[in-house]
Amino acid sequence: MASIKNLYSSKVIQPGFETNYGVDFVIHFKLSADKKDEDEAQFIRLIEALVNVGFATEVRNGTADSLLIFLKIASQKILNDQVYRSRLGDWLHGARTIGPDKDVSQSLQDDPVTEAERLRLVFLLITRPKGEGGAGITPGSGPWTSVESIFPLHDHAFNRTWIQKMSSKYTVDDKDLNDIRDKFGEHVAFYFAFMQAYFRFLVFPAAAGFSAWMFLGQFSSLYALAVCFWSVIFFEFWKKKEVDLAVQWGTRGSSKIQHPRPQFQHEHEARDPVTGEIIRVYSPYKRLQTQLLQIPFAIACILVLGTLISTCNSLEIFINQVYDGPFKRYLAFIPTAILVVMTPTFSTILTNFAERLTEMENYETMDAHHAALVQKQFVLNFITSYMALFFTAFVYIPFGHVLTPYLDFWRTIATKLTPKDHVWAAQEFVVDPTRISQQMFYFTVTAQVVNFLTETVLPYVKRKVKDEAKGVQAKISRSAAASQNRDVKEEKDFLDRVRSEIELEVYDVTGDFREMIIQFGYLSLFSVAWPLTPCFFLINNWVELRSDAVKIAISSRRPIPWRADSIGPWIDALGFLSWLGTLTSAGIVSLCSHSNSSGPAGSKGQVEAWVVLLSVFLAEHFYLATQMVVRYLMSKVDSPGLQRERKEKYLIKKKLLEENLQQEVHEKAATPGIEKSDQITRAALEDEARRASKRGLNGPEDMFWQRQRGMGDTIEVGRSYISQNATQSAGSKSL
């Protein structure tokens, strides 16, 4: 697989990395030694389904016990029709203000197809149900249990240029975002756009935080007001920015065109009152009944994770501040060890339950299912990320005396466990207001470094170890070497590269969004306790922006270039944390500013309840007033995207006055699938080969796609591979 040295330092791309041979997608087809007939039947069905919707196919040996099926659109006309229908559908659903020209070639000339759009439409053609004109291939489910995965290949020439550019620039400009969008789709581009906007905005709280750290100290009300004001401005700015980007990228409203979820179980079919189309329906009342289970789910998360975190925190306080017996130096690691072991365990159990609950809610579309799952995961992340800090800020520092009964519990246990000949003295419990600063240092610095190593370095090490293990296994079985020896010499480097990409992890931009939103929460909720928080986040995010590019280009498979018109459900989480941060900052300042020096059992932390409530009340109204003012000012600021949208609306109204839309356009948009004349035949491929020969196009790419002439050849070659695999497996077992 590619390394940083290959992609970044080398002046010439290695053989096998310079071209994708025109391949659109690769299907990884797993084989079973004891199910030869089933594999063969499923392989034949797969090739027939792909060819029938307009794909050219080639099959090669994959990794051990697998096949690689290479796909590309057979003709430009098929792709043009898919693009035209997609854009016309966008217009019908309101995602485009202007419909595509009836002259398809002129329409595509005016608005060229990007690589991301091509790959997205090709992937939909592969996975869309047959009734909607697709091949109906669903990896690992239904009749396609042997289809392990479907993925596009990396463009390593672009990846190398991209990494070089990212490492030599301080910021990401609009051209960089457009390049990312054209290669990886709007969903990934929105992440990098959000990261860049967030990075630039962090300059202001970083400057305020450094000043507060120098002159004001912890729990500064001025710094809390500054963070509140900043979070409102950033949230409102991003809401406007993502609309502007969606308009510029032509995806505004694309979330309305949602992709059906294959696992959806409908109760009956009905006619859509708007479009007149037949749709599958599931009772919203049944879904609501299932959704109500989210309430006990949230309570369970709070009880399980909250109890675990609070218990470990009280144990840590006892060991570090009260216990003065033997092995204190080593016992201090017990609470951390418990959290490290138990938190992921409970989180995994609750995450699995969240996924099961989301499945039970039975959403029709992928977007709705994803949004519901993200909301449940956010509850888990909120508790695991912030519970310890809430405990310290709202219990330990202002109300240390509340902990006394819990500390007596641990004192009793320590006394029973300590040998009778060892007498230990208890220290006086003293509230340490620097504890929350130490915790914030961990979450701001230590945890960010660990996360960077986990995301960037660990996958590289795992891949190296896996490669070494495979090398040893290949020497023993010789099966992998045998499959590679059957490769055509001109294709060997390319096929080796494809086999390496199969082993990469699937990239999920949701994880990166989650990481940044949780980081924003640390800043807005608790940075008043340690004002240097935004300074370290500023440094971290400069590195994060570039490490994420490396992760996508080197450590992960190329993502499916999905469209998006926003950052999805994360915008709601961002607004929630912005609002909650105002309340918690006011509460922390009211409670903890009076406890800014150590004292026994919270003796200096006595604050009237009405003072705290009044502070929170005023802070919320300050937030709402600031939000109203910022929204009003933002509404007066124009943008290129909104100007373009107004212009397009004006032009379409003008065009409607000049001509009437023809019924033919609507009928063409509603016709699924491809015409029979567009399907591939052996004669058509032979004609194409003769034309290519006359044009002198017998290069490696042309030779790659001419080795198997049509569906029959592909099926025969695939069957021979399956038979060879079964024979080799039988021979290996006999040895």
C-alpha cells in the first residue's frame, strides 16, 4: 500500500499507482472452499445483474480465497443518461432551481460531470433496487452473501499532490475545498470546510483565553462572556456558511432526495399524494412507540456511565487526598484503570443497544436512520466525555462536604483491606480547585495526542504487522503467491495495489465530525476553568486537518462520494452545546469563583442557590439576546452563493414566461433503468475494440478491458478461478 514516502517524497509515482485502468468500482467477492457450487451460482448472478444495467466487467484473482471484479460504465451514453436523470430528479424535488437542458450533450457541456458525481451515480446504479433501474447489489445481505465490499480506487496522483499542498499551506482555501469536493464528494468536503472555519474562529477565544490566563486566572466572568459571545457568532456563522456552500456546490435541498434503506420493512404500499408514485409505508405511530424507548435508554446511559464515572472520581479523590497508607503511589492508578477497562465495555454494550433500537425504529431512508443513530451516540459521547468534569465543577469544588459520606465509605474499605500490623493515617480532606484544570489539561492535551496516535500512527503499525503476518502465511501456504504468479505481467503492480487497498479500513467522516463537536463542547462548557483550552485546540486542529487528509489518502479506503447540503445532525449538537455552554459557564463561575483557594471540605464554597440560579438565568438571556442580534446582522450580509441562487430563480421565472415546459421532460425523469439498446453485447465490445485498434488505442488500459470479451468470458474465467481455488484448498487440507 502507499506510504507517506511514496506519496509525499517521491518525485515519480510507483508502478501500479499511476493509473486505475478506467475502473469505476471494485467488488471484493469472497470464496468458500466447501461451497463451490453456491459461489459459482452467485458469481454468475452477480455478473449478469451488472451487465444488464450497463457495466463492463473484468475478473481477477484477489487475496487468498477471493475474487476481484472490476467495473466500469460500458458507454458514455449510459453515464450521460444517469447524470441527466439524476439532475432532472434534483430539479423536480427542488434541489436545483434550473432544470437541465433537454439537449443532454449541451447540458453536460454547460455543467461537466465531476469524478465524485460519476462515482456516486455509478455506486447507486450498482446498489439501487432492480425495480428502480439498478443492479440491486447489497454487500453481505440478501442473495449477495459472498459480496464482501464495493469500493472505488484511490487516485494516488491526486492524493500525493493533495498531501503536498496541505503540508505547505497554513489554511485551506475555496479551491482546495472544491478539489476535495470533486474527488471525495460534498459530505467529506463539508467536514474540511467546517474544520477550516472552526480553526479560523479559534484564534479569537485563544487570544482571549491567553489573556485571561495571564491576568484574570480561573473562573473569570469576562472570559465566560467572551466564550459565550464567540460560540453564538460561530454557530450562526456556520449555519449561514453551510447554506452558501450548498448553493455553490449545487446541493442545497439534496437531503430531500434520500436514498431508500434496503433493510426497511414496510407494512403496505400507498400512492404519494404529491407525486402520484407508489411508495412503501410504515406506521408512524408504531415508530413513535419505539422511539419512546429512547427515554429509558438515556436514563440507563446516565445511570450506568454516570455511576461508574462518579464512583471512580470519588475513589481517586480518596486515594490522592485522604489515604496516606501503604502502596498509595500505585493505588492512585486504580481509578484510571477501572475507567479505561469499564468505560469502553459499557459504551460498547450501550452502543450495540442504540444500534438495535435504531433498527427497530425501521426508517425508510439511509439519512433518517443515520441521523437517529447519531443522536443516540451523541448521548453516550456526552456522558463519557463530560461527566467527570461536571462532577468536579458542580460537586467537588463548590460542595466538597457532600463527598464526606462517600469518602468514609472508601475509608472503611481501606481499613478492612489494610493488614492489621499496618496503621495508616488519614489526611484532612481539602478541596483542590486546580483539579479541574488538571482534568482539562488531560482532555485538551493528553487525550488529543493519544487520539492523534490512534488515528494516524496505530493504523500504520497495524498494517505493517498484518503485512508481515501475511508474508509468513504466504510462505507456509504458498496460495497467495500462486495467485499473484497468475497475474499478467503488465497488470501485476496494479493488482497488488488493489489487493492492498482491500485491507484498508473504511473511512467514516461521522467519527471525525463527532471528534470536533465534542472538542467544541469542552471549549464552550468548561474552558472557563482553564482558559488555555482554546490555545491548545488551535494547535491541535492545525495538525488534525492535515492528519485527516493523510488518513483518507493512505490509511483508509476511498470513501463513497456522497452528497450533502450541511453537516447533518451535528448542527443540532453544535447549537445545543453552544446554548448549554452559556449556562454551565455561568454556573461554574458562580459556584467555583468563591472556592478559588483550597479549604477544608468546601468551607469556602458556600454559595446561595439564588445567586447561581440568577447567574444562569441572566446568562441564558444574554445568549438569546446575542443570538438575535447576530442573526439580524448575519441576515444583512450577502454571499456569492445566495446571489447565485437568486439569479437562478430569476432566470427560471424569466424562462417560464418565454416557453412552456414539455410533458416529455417529466416522463423521461420518471423512467427507471436503461434501455435495452444500451446493454453490453459481445459484438458491441468487438466493434469497440476494432475502432480502438484503428485509433491506435492499444495501451495498457485498453488491453486490461479487452482480455475478457463480454459477460460469457468473464463468467468462464471466474468459474475457472473458483475451481482452482477449490482444488488448492482441497490440496492444502490433504497436506
